[in-house]
Amino acid sequence: MFEDINIKDQKGLSSRRKFHKVSISASDRIALLSPNNTTHAAVHCLTANAAGPPFIAADASIGDADPSYRSCLINCEEIGCVGDTCLPHCNISSNGTPLDAPWYMQEPQWDCQSDCRYHCMVKKEQERASSGQKPVKYHGKWPFKRVFGIQEPASVAFSALNLAMHFHGWLSFFILLHYKLPMKPDKKPYYDYAGLWHLYGLLALNSWFWSAVFHSRDVELTEKLDYYSAIALLGYSLIVSILRSFNVRLEAARVMVSAPLLAFITTHILYLNNYKLDYGWNMKVCVTMGVAQLLIWAIWGGISGHPSRVKLWFVIVSGALAMLLEIYDFPPYQGFIDAHAVWHATTIPLTYMWWSFIKDDAQLRTSLLLNKMYVVPDFSIFSHKHTC
């Protein structure tokens, strides 16, 4: 009986193995450009590689290695029921759609196998809780309670709040430049880096959107979109940190700095997606880009004497401390809020602070230019003394 269960279960897990080749890597939400979002993306890359090889991560979890859980899966896929609960996704009509499944369960690509895994996990966790045992991971993930088909409702909610906070920050930045600060005769802002931050805002919104989608349902497509958008934003954040700290204002110079980095980031994503998902190499790339830009921002804030450098340092230090939530992982409280969800919550106020710094920088440089100073403080990393 045990041999039969193992053989059949290996078939059931074969497709999951292919899925976990990516899903383990994106289980930690990523995002964006600023120091707090740089930390976000770097943590994402670190936790992806900390999981180890995908095949080991997929099969080595304590929960899915339990014989009673495996037996439940086999029985569920054969009869379509877990205990007294019969699953609509296992009752398929002639056209291949589940019968009697709620509308919110039909779109997120739930099928009989994934539904069986969820309900067998719930059943097993109830048994463990009744015997005083702590929750364990299944297929590399903590046992979350889904709501309306959403796998990790707390992480989805916090991702949505981060998205909203970035939208608020980007919109207030846009209003500041175009409606509150003076404009050039050609109706363009005086702030040299307006275009860079507008693009950052759009990319940040995109990244948090896919974060919310991925935490709603972690299929291969949503995971790749989440994962690769994070890598792209991590690379873009490095570009912006260099352009701002070294005060690169000429378009030709910006292209010379950005082009090699953009080419590398694009090639890196294409390599991971089409050739080989090399976790070791990707970890080195992510950590290098993340650490480099954090150091650039921190050193620039000190050397330049920027009036709002305290805000910048606060975001950097707080973001680094928040990384401890990813290192000291804990199971979801009441099946909803785990360490990663709490970490998502901490980035919300940091995002507000970061956009506040960006707006302060825009006001400062606009004021300096309007005062027609002959020597305009460039707040670059090479400057020795500035007068604000």
C-alpha cells in the first residue's frame, strides 16, 4: 500500500516540481527601486536561493512527506472528496470545467490536484493542532487559510496597500511638479530627475500589482511576472541611484551609464527564463545590485549634506531591520499573517517616507535653480561642501 501511494504521488508531484522551480524563488514579494524596495527585492533573491535546489525544496517539506497527507491526496484525486467535503474541481463536466465551483474559484486556475492539496493540508493541520503540534510547511510553503480563492489574503492586502501608497506618492509628486512648483517656459519641471522618478513610480505600481496577483494564486505565470519584475526594478533602482548621486544630468551621459546596465538586466532575465534558472548566479546578481545601491544612497546622503538625508537614512536602516522578519520566519498566525506578510506591512510607511524624500529633493533643486545661483550645489558624491 505504501509503495503504491509513493508511485502515484510522484506522478502527482511531477508537475509541481516544475512549478516550484520558480515558485520557491518568488515566494517572497519583491518590488521596487527605493532603499526600502531595494531591500525588498534583495530579500526576495536571498530567500529564493536559501530554499535550495528546486527539487529538494518541493519534496523535502515535513508536511507533504507525511504518509497520511500523501494517502489523503491519493484518495482525494480518486474519489474527489476529503472526509465529508467533496470538491467541485474534481467533478468535471464534459467540456472540462468544474461543476458547481464558486465563480471566484474558477478563474485562479484551481484544479482537482491543487484543491486536494489544500483540503488535505487543512485536514492534516487540524489533526496536528488537536495533538498540540506546531504548523509545518507543505511543498515549501506555510499552511495558509484561503479566502474567496486567495491563497495568502494578508500578503495580498498589504501588497495592495503598498501599491496604493506608491500611487499616492507618485501622484503627489506629479502634482507638486506640475501644479505647485514653478515650471520652465516650455512647461517642463525645473527638477532634473522628474522623468526618472515618474518611470520609477510606474514600475513600482506594476511590481506591487504582480505581488498581489502572485500571493492570490501562485501559478507559474504569475510567479514569473512577479519574480522578473522585481529583478528589473532592482536593476533600475541601481541606475537611478548612480544618476542621482553622481548628478548625471546630460541625456547623452545618462544613456552611456544606463545602456550597459539595462542590457545586462535584460540578458539576465532572458537567461533565467529561457535557458537556465540558476539560483546561485541570480543570488550573486541580486545581492550585488542591492548592496551597491544601498551603499551609494547612504554615502551620498552623508557626503552631500542633503537637508533630507535623515529621511533617506531612516528608510535605509528601517528597511535593513525589516529584513530580520524574513530571516526569522514564523508560521502564519491563525493561518493568515506570517513573517513575510508582516514585512509587507512594514514597507507601507517606509514607502511614504521615501516619496517624501523624493519630493523634498525636487523642491530643493527647483528652489536653487530659481534663485539663479551661479554655483548650484549638485549634491553629488564627489562634492566636498554644499550650501543649501
